Amino acid sequence: MKKNIVIINIILIFVSCSALQKSDYTNKIPKRNKYAVSGSEFAGKAGKLNAEQREELILQEICSGNFPDFMRKLAVIETNAIIDGKRINAKYFVMPDYLMIGSDDDFVRVPMQPKTAQKIANSFGFFLPTPKICDDIYKTANVKLEPYPLTVARDSFHTFVEHNKIIENQRKQRKGLIAGIKKDVVITSAISQNPKANRVAIYGWHKTDGKPVQPVYTGHVDWYVDYSHGIRLVCKTILIDGKPMNYRDVLSDCKLKALLCNDADCCYFEYPVE
């Protein structure tokens, strides 16, 4: 009898996790309109706008669902930590690539200001990663590319598009969870520790040896964007030993937060959107 109860519980957890992955995790994301502009069309239009106009257009296009269908196929990240002498397992779901605009066959990755990224994350029920999450994503990724730095006109939209082409040439049509192509805009206590206000935190761009090119850095003002920045979204629901928890609660828990961050002072954080 006891054995049957255990088996039933395992089945229920599996069904619950599967249901969350298929519906709850992406049910706030609108489907792409078949008449939406392609990545090439967006690039041609955005290249003629100033920075603020471009941010508004990015927000409009992505929040309307104008990005590839493959971005809705979330990747599973598994991690664990020893808490009070017990191994606690966590599972969460992330987009397989950085935010982009266009179709499966014609898209462009779009760096953006953190306030724009935060608005998109809030709209979809996602959040921005911590540095530890970036590390865990890199470990899990099945497509790992060598960082390709550019040094001229780093904040030009033309450079954004050029870097996207470089990534695609490196990727060579390989599919799945990708890493090593961008520095992530992250959430970290380092922002609040910086004496200067209105900062953006970036981290990552892992090399093929697993070491990040960029340590946590908050030296840029939050309106600064360059070609190397990427926005990876993480679903807000975290499975802790199979039980769903909101990431806010995980990061606010003095013990469980070790599952999502390796910063001793880390806590729940969102970028201001106004």
C-alpha cells in the first residue's frame, strides 16, 4: 500500500511539472502574427530610429509576440544545493536564446535597456537571470560558441545586426539551448552596492573553457546598450524538490536563495520601469 502511494505521488509530480512546462510557463506569451515584420524588416526600420524610439519599437514588437516560435520551447535547467545538511534540488525553465525579433527563418537578436527588458519579463511572467543562473545555463547548453568581440561603434544598431550575423555563422544551424554569444543583463546586489544610481549589471559571455569574459559589472548607466548585451528570460516559477515556488520567494529565503545565486547579499530585485 505504502509503495503504491509513493508511485502515485511520483506520477502526480511528473504530470504537474509537464503541465507547467507546456502551458503555465508560456501562457502569457502571445502567438506571433503571421503578418508581423521579419527580422530583416525590423532591422531596416529600427536602424533609422534614435535610441529611445528603437526601445519603444522593440517593446512593441516583442510584447506582441513577434519573435520565433522556437523561443517558446523552454529549456530545463537543473541545479542543487546542500541546505541544512540536505540536498535540495531545483528545476527552472529558460528561453533557449536571447530576446530577438522576427520569424524562425529570419530574426535578429536585439540588445536593449534594462527597463525595456524588465517590462517584457513582467508581461510574460518571467524574470532576468542572476550570475549563477547564467553559469548554470552555460553548463547545460548544448550549443556553446566562442565569444566574438567587436571594438568599433559598439553601441550602433548596425553593429547589433552585424554581431547577429556573426553568431549565426558560428551557430551553423545548430539548435537548442545556446550560450557564449552575449553578456547577460543580470539582477544582482552589486547594483544596490554601487554608490552611483541608475546602473545596469552585466555578466557572462562565457568562453569555451566555461570562464566568463565579463565579471559582474555595474559601471554603465542603465540607458547604455551595446552589441554584446543580451536578454535571457527565466520563468518565475521555480520547482523546489518538485514543488512550485515564485522566484521572489526563493531569492527572499536566506537558505533557498543559494539555488539561484552565489552572491551572499543577493535578494529579489527588478529594474525600475519608469
